[in-house]
Amino acid sequence: MQNHQTQVLNYLKSGKTLSQTEAITYFNCYRLSAVIKCLRNIGYDIVTHREPNSNNKATHARYELKEVQA
């Protein structure tokens, strides 16, 4: 597993949710959706929540790990 995948997975395993803006701030990760896709491909159940942007009518994704693998 690559560095961003490990960082994002550990963050999600702590019970927190993560948006692209937070991923850039915390991990310098500019391709969060690609990291999430890789994690899903290896079996993690990650749910995407759409939430409104604060400055316009668009939305952005917030990711949540639904179940932690043993």
C-alpha cells in the first residue's frame, strides 16, 4: 500500500470522515478520489456522502469507512 493510501486509511479507521480539502491540508494528497478507489479495490467499504459547498450550490464528496477489516 502506498503512503497516501496508508495515511487516508488510518484516518478513516479512526472514525473520522474526509473531504478533498482536508486530504490536501492533512496529507498533501491532491487525488483523494483515486486513493479511495484503490482502497475500495482492495476490499474496504468506503461510502461517499455528497455535501453542499459553503460558497455556492455545488457539492463535494466526503468519504467514510463503513466497516473496519480485521
